[in-house]
Amino acid sequence: MFSALTERGGAATLDALARGASDYVTKPSRYETSERSHERVREELLRKIKSLCAARQPRPGPAPMPIPIPVSGVSARSQTRIDVVAIGASTGGPNALTELIPEFPADFAVPIVIVQHMPPLFTRLLAERLNALVPLEVQEGKEGAKLRRGQVWIAPGGQHMTVVRKGNEFLLCLNHDPQENSCRPAVDVLFRSVAQTYGANVLAVVLTGMGTDGTRGSAVIREAGGEVIVQDEASSVVWGMPGSVVNASLADRIYPLAGIGPEVVRRVSVRRALAAAGRL
């Protein structure tokens, strides 16, 4: 569908995605020249149609169950406490998040930070919709906001979101640095920052999405001792982002979308219980 960059257009887009639309392209703004708008729409349509059509080719066999990935250091990483969950998503992400976020209980022990590739305004509307569905507090990211347990923060469209540490506090920061992977916000930017601030205490999740955003950030998280799990191909609208992480041998496990929420909750609760008992 084509969507205007307005509140009404954003709401209509989220409605359309929830009802089965695969993706959207934003209409030209008044700041774009006619030539530039035509070029942008053409580029976006070609890229998205090719990816969506490729994703719909028949796949033999049943949907895969959780798959262990043979990577070095998994046992060492599995012994760390999890203090933050970082999620990256693109095409198909709004619906995936609508299914995933309600899996987290009201007393979820750590904050959740999310990059969903969407333009300004759309991310606020997405946060509001998710907030109405779950017992957690879901908000669009704000400069200087303190991360607390049970909070969910979605990066604002048009801005990168990072996490910094000041004393014992972890704070959100927003910036307008150049795009990465043709995106702002970019998953790589968020993933790098959580690895730098939380070290090994990070669990990253890469959901359905077009392109490769999140792969380099996943490498940084792995290098810091954190873990990365990804959505499987069968349940993804487009297996670009999670598939890229898998192909780079950076995924610790692959799960269908329905299995990601319970697995995240299990890992967070078990690791923090073991840490509290002095067993980590």
C-alpha cells in the first residue's frame, strides 16, 4: 500500500499490515522534488517486490523447530545474566512485535529496546498500539529516558537510538547521525551500543526484515559475550535480516516466531535466578 506521512496515514498503514498487507511505501512529501520522489518510489517498490516474491517461494518440509548453531563460545555466553533484551525488525516487524510483546509478563525483569524500520510518527503509533495490548509500558524512545525493568522502548523513526551508562543508570540517547544500511534508526547502531554498555549481559533478537541490518551489530554483541537468537524463515515475511545473521554464523539459535517470546522469558528468568543464587 501507499501511505501518507500523517497520523491518519500511519494508522491506516498499521491497520493494513494487521489485516494482511505485506509492506508499504510512503507517498512523496512536499519537501521532495517530483524527480526525486519518482526515483525513490521506484527503488523502494522494486526492492520490496523482489524480496517479498522471493520470500513466497515454496519451502519443502515442515517449519523448523529450534536449531542449535555450531558457534564457538556458546557455553561461556550461556553462563551470563541477562540485563537487557534488544530487538531488531523491518518488513513484517509490526505484526511480529504484536505477537511477540504480549508474551512478556508484567513483571518482566529487564528493559526491552527495539528498532523497527519505520518513518517518523509511525513508530509512535506502533508504540501506542502495543502499549494498549500488553501489561508492559511501551513507549517511543525519548532522549535521556532511564531504562527500567518491564519497559519497552521503540526507536523513533528518523533517529538512531543508543544506550549509554551514567553511574548505575542506563539512559537512552537519540541522534541524527548518517543512515546505516540505508536506515535510520538502524539495528546495528542499537546493537553496538547495548554491547558497549551492557557487555555480555545482552540477549539480542533479530526478527523478520529485508536487508542485512543487525548483522554487524550481532557480531559486536557476540564479541562482547552476549547472545543472539533469530526468527526462522518459515515464520518470517522476509528472511533477509535473520537469514543474514545465520549465514554469518552469528546466531545462537533459530526459533519460529511463536517460540521466541517464551524462550526469551525463560532465558531471562533462569539466568537472573542463577545469578541471584550465586551460581553464575
